[in-house]
Amino acid sequence: MSWSLKLIRIRGIDIKVHLTFVLILVWAAYRWGVSQGAGATGALFGILVTLLLFVCVTLHELAHSFTPCATM
């Protein structure tokens, strides 16, 4: 059994997310929702920020893979 879920394939590169990423989302919801006293709004904010960070890092890494190698 693979612990990663394939989300999408972009130009031959599989974008996968590990199942433990759900734990990070739960932590973010708890951190900004319960511990900050912001309730459901804070929990949704924590999840959204975490997902946006994931998207930014993924786009950054994809940019590396699409950049041609410079030879010296």
C-alpha cells in the first residue's frame, strides 16, 4: 500500500501528497481554531493557509524542474 495519493500529473511529473498531510491540516485547524479561540473561522483559516503554502511550495519546485540546466 502506498501512503501517497496522486493529485495530478503536470508535464509528466506526478504531484503526490502523503497521507500524513491530513495530520498537518488537523494541526493547523486546531492551532488557529481552538488554541487561538477563533472557532470554526480560525480553523478554516489555518487549513486554507496550510493549503496555500503547499501550493506555493509545489509551484516553486515545479519551476525548478521546468528550468533548463545551465552548463558552465
